[in-house]
Amino acid sequence: MRILIATDGSDFSSAAVKKACGFVDPANDTVKVISVLEDVPPIVLDPTVISSEYYQTIEDNLREMASQHVAAATLLIQKHFEGKSVDVSGETLHGFADERIIEEARSWKADLIVVGSHGRGFWGRLLGSVSTGVVHHAPCSVLVVRQPEVETAE
């Protein structure tokens, strides 16, 4: 089975990665972790709003954060299967998260997409809305993982 896991580095995404590990057969399955770096809104590209050097710094920092999210999720998977060989790779993509997840699932021929619910990306877009878009347009099954609510003492 080919399992595609989307992460934005949030606790919700970490919960999704952990849940996905329960579906992985390390002897037979292939896992790909992706993080989508959303395009910067056009207003930010206006030189009267932000300098090109500052924009480039922001873009570089966001790209690095997305790469770190992929690396952290990949490491979490490898630690889960410690002592076993698991075929896991990662990639950072650009664009609208739901669209890129769907495109990647199609091109990579994923059998299952795993996403978290209600995570928060850098630009404030809820992964919950991303997960809704993925569920409605995915070419394969989708597992939307909710992070368990923590009970507080009253």
C-alpha cells in the first residue's frame, strides 16, 4: 500500500502521523510525507508593502520550516518502526495545501491519504478546511485524524 501523509508541523499533524503508523506494514508498504508551503498572498509581493529581500527571507524561512516538518514526521515514523526497515520519503511542495495533496496523491498513486484535523499552518489556514477539500476530491481513501481532547481538572 502507498500511504501519503500530509503534515504542517502541528500537534494535529503529529497525531495523524502516529495514527498512520498503525496502518503501515513496513515489509510491504511505502510511505511519503509531504508538507505544503502555501504561496504568499499577492499583496505581500507589492514592493510598497514589503521589500524583495525581506520577502525572500520570509520565503526561505517558510521553506526551511516545511522541510523541518517533513523531517520530524519522517523521523517519528522511523522511530515507531525502530529495528525494522520502512520505505519512507519526504517532500516539500508549493501551492494550496488541499490541491497539492490531491495532485500528489494522484501522481504518486497513493492508496491512502492521512491528514490531521484542525491544525494551523503559518498563514492561519485551518488544516480542517484542507482535510475537507481533500476528502471531497481525493482519488483514494482519506483518513482524517482528530487529536484526542485533553480533559482538564475542574
